[in-house]
Amino acid sequence: METTTRTKVWDWKLGLGVLIVAALLVASLLTGQYDVFGADDGAAMFGITRLPRTIALVLAGAAMAVSGLVMQLLTQNRFVEPSTTGTTEWAGLGLLIVMAVAPTSSILVKMIGAVVFSFLGTVVFFLFLRRVTLRSSLIVPIIGIMLGAVVSAISTFFALMTDMLQQLGIWFMGSFTAVYKGQYEVLWIVLLVLVAVYIYADRLTVVGLGEDVATNVGLNYNRMVLMGTGLIAIATGVVTVVVGSLPFLGLIVPNIVSMVRGDDLRSNVPWVCLLGIGIVTVCDLVGRVIIAPFEMPVSVILGVIGAIVFIIMIVRSTRAN
């Protein structure tokens, strides 16, 4: 009788990773221009700003990293993630329309608008892929970037017409500066997305092998793709509304984890979450101290790192071919 072995989800290496990320989060709690320990209202400020910001780092980092992982499985392409497929730009357009139609709407309403448009945008991206002959893996991100550029141009035009261009720029900046108590709580929704990805990890892995393989093992391929698209849309929409754009995070993290550990989604999810949290936290810490007392947006640092990784991946891919 044959027995199948699975890669252990928990081992001492993951425990060490948890300790390192925990140390980074403690550093995040202790870093800032306001003296939360010496001031009279230090404890209140700690609960209003420092703690919510650190929680947002955890949730946003994990959500966007896992979104990139799921999207790469669904497209069977290592070069895609929400910011290279236009998903983030669609979320921005949805938020902009909600703000124009209902300026006084709550953050929950804005989130719903962003999620709906993220879902529609991701579906449009997949429909494009089905109609285009993919002779190279580089065609997929090129299609996504072009689609995102078109949507971004529409968003800019709409913002100009409604006098919201400055607000659009600030919102798309991707910074944790404006995260505080009472404003970040909708981010907890992405925790459900992470749990769902872990539960359906094996099915998503099979989907990543292609439609023929998934159908042969009795899996409803289209239903799983639709569910994966919904999970990506929810995570991207929520993070985009609260934090803004976090470019290339979903590209960097899954590729690093896959290179080291292979493609077993279930055992990789904790590592992807940890590395996503770690990278976002390090970028946030650098942004806080590099030009203190001012702050540099996380998206700027992530964009530089992500662009370098993206170029390296393209060069390696062309050399392999």
C-alpha cells in the first residue's frame, strides 16, 4: 500500500521566521516621532495610531502576497499579480466613482465599490487571456499592464472632471501614514480570504495545473477560477481602500517562496504570509526613518525593489528560452 507524504506546514524554520517577523513588528510599534512612552497621552496615541498601523501592516502584507500567489496559479504565469494585471487600477476606479456619487459614504461602502470593480477588472483580464494566443509568458503581464494603463487613464480623466485628482494621487500613494483607529477595521475582512485560500489550497493547486488536468480529476475548473477571482478582488479592494497601492508585493513574495520550497500551495501559504508581512514592515520602517521626521510612502520603496526583481525575472526567462 502506497503512502503519500506532504510537506510539513509547521517546522522550526517557520517558527524562526515567525520570531523574526514578530521582532520587526515590535520595532514598528516602537518607531515613530511621537514619544508614546514619555508623553501624558502616550498610551492613547499608541492605541490610536501605532497599534492599528502595525495590524494593518500584517493584514495588508499577507493579503497582497497571497493574492499574487493565487493569481499566478490561476494564470499559470509567474509574472502576474494585482498591480501587473490592472486589478489595483480597477479598484481605484471603483473607489473614485463611489466618492463622486456619494462623497459622504462610509469606508464600508467605498470598499464594496472597490471590490466590485476589482472583480470586474480581473474577469476582463481573464477574458482577454482566453482570446489571445500566448506564445510567451511575458505576453500575460504586458496585457495586464496595458489594461491597467487604460483604466488608470480613465480614472485620471474622471478625477480631473470631478476635481478629485489630488485626492486620487494621495490615495494611490500606498502609505500607512493615514491608518488609525476607526479607519482600518475593514482590513480584518482579508483574514477570511486568507483562511479560504488555505482551505481550498489543494483545489487551487490543481487548477494551476491547467483546465484539462482539473477536469480529469473531477474539479469544476470555471467555478474554482471564479472563486479565486473573487478572493483576489476582495483582498485587493479592501487593501486598496485602506492603504492604497502596494506594487509588486504579490510578484516578489510568491516567486521567492516557490524558488525555495516548490509549488505546494498549502505548505507555502504561511511562508508567503510571513514574507509578505516582513517585506512590507521593513519597507515601512525604512520609509519612516530615511527622511525623518517626514515619511516616504511604502509604495515608493516597494516599487523600486519590485521593479528590480521584475527585470531580473524577465532577463532569466529570456535566457532560459
